[in-house]
Amino acid sequence: MTARMPEPVVLENDVVRLEPLTMDHVPDLFAAGGGDDELWRWLPVPTPRTEEELAKTARDLLDDDRHIPFAVVLKRTGRAVGWTTYIDVPGFDESVEIGWTWYGRAVWRTAVNTSCKVLLIDHAFGLGHNRVMLKTDVLNERSQAAIRRIGGVHEGTLRRQRRRTDGTWRDTVYFGILEEEWPAHRARLTAHP
């Protein structure tokens, strides 16, 4: 089977529901992370200072056919607390990237990130992908630690891969998880004490 980009679907577990991003999510998303410079520091757009700025960023993401964006909805509140996307990766057979991810500070260091990644990785491998890619800024050590914790293997660093919003060059650290590696990581991540 040849894997294709995933279609927008709803994925959920007991912590989060990932649903196709819509403009209706923008008010919750702005409440969760609008104006937070630390949250937006590593993302490829300036910090949104108004709901309208965040709406423009969301619209641009929705209009980009290389991305399948999801709103991250916290199950206990029913409110969107961030977004994440599948990203097309031309040149890598049967691979998909998970990225353009952010969560409001209130859910940092909670089960949200792990819950999202388990849903997205399970879905990608279930569709026939053989590899999931993740990448981050070389200076974003928090993100690198989170990627390693879910099972990402460092595959290399592209120097001066793109410019940051402040104009400086970003080196990008690439990680991958192969289909045959995932069951052991999944079991570790979903084990309950």
C-alpha cells in the first residue's frame, strides 16, 4: 500500500480530541496562547497580538495544501488549547511529518502533548506510512527533549535551514520514528502506573 497524506478526521482519547481546525476555534486558541512570546518564539510567524492576527495565521495554515491542521481540544473543558498538523514531506516515500504544533502554556507539562502524538502517530502508521518525521529549532531544547521522550531518533541537523521571524538563521534538528520502532514506544508512553 502506498501511503497518502491523511485526510482531515477526528481523533480522540481520554485527554484530547483532535478535530479539523476551523476559524471557529480561533477565540479559544487566542485565549490559550495569543500574545505569549515564549509560546510563539520557535514558530515561523510573529506572536499574534490580536485575535485577528491569529485568525490570519490560521487562515494561511488552512489555505496551505501541504498541511492538515487539527485543533487540540482538551476533553475536560471542550476548549481548543493549541493546534498541530500533518505536513507533506516530498522526497521521503511513505513518510509524514508532525509539526507546526503549539499548546497554550496552561497545558505544558501535562498529558496533552503525549496524547496528541500517540493519536497522530498511530493514525499515520495505520494509513500505511512507514516513517513519522518531527523537527525543531536547534535552540529549542524543550521541544527536542519532548521529541526524544516520545521515541524520536535524531537523524541530523540542517544548518541555516530557514530564517527565524527575527531574521536570524535557524538550524533545524530532524527526528524520525519508524513504524517498527513505534509499538515499544507506544507501550511505554501509554503504560499506566
